[in-house]
Amino acid sequence: MLHDWLNQPGYVSLFLLSFLASTLLPLGSEWLLVMMLAGGYEPVPTVAVATAGNYLGAVLTYLIGIWGGNWLIEKVLRVSPHQQERARNYYHRFGMYSLLFSWLPVVGDPLCLAGGMLRINFGLFSLLVAAGKLARYAVTAVITLMAIG
């Protein structure tokens, strides 16, 4: 059964796209989730795969924040000092709970990066980021399933 599930290329593609979309690359993965659900994929494993990929991409971004250094962050990843400062301001204004919004475009990935740079507790980081990303994909799935009714 697991072998059959892994042989469905949609899940692998969804995982990889969700992962990459959460690593400071300007990608989105919701469209593939919607297409898969509309194509008959089961909602629970589809949302789980998207969430896992997106969470693990956020973990990579967090680790880059810890060990990446300014050169890697600014020159290679092209996260401007302004974007870094904006993410730090979210932390100072809303605390670690701003990580619940790590799924948002533009600011979400820098929030994960700043979480690493600020050495936020990894357990709390994981809980908040995974919850936010799961909520985003679950809401997307519910809306999609209601629309295709």
C-alpha cells in the first residue's frame, strides 16, 4: 500500500514544490494542491504532504538563519536588510507567535529566517510554523472541495 502511494507522482511533486515554496524562492504550491484535489486525490494525505514539505522548507530556512551568515542571506538568497528588519519588527511587535503567519507571501519566509537568526526555540518554532502551514492548506482544501462539490 505504501509502495502504491509513493508511486503517485502527484505527491512527490507536491512535496517538492511545497518544500521549495518555503525556502525563500518565489513559488506557490496551493495551485498544485487544488489541482490534485480536483483530480480526485484524497484530502487528508494531500494536505499532509503539502504541510510536511512546506514545514521542512521552513526548517531549512530557519537553519540558514542560524548558520547562514549575512553574506549567504543577503547576497545569495537576496533577502535585503529591509526585509530582515521587517521580520525582526514583527517578532518584537507580535513575539514568537508571528510564526503562525509564516505561510504569508513575502513576509513568511523572512519570518522563518529571522526565527533562526534570533535563535527562537526550535520546538516552539516547529509547533507554530507547522500549525500555521497546516491551517493554510486545510482551509485551501476545504474551499476547493466545497467549490467542486
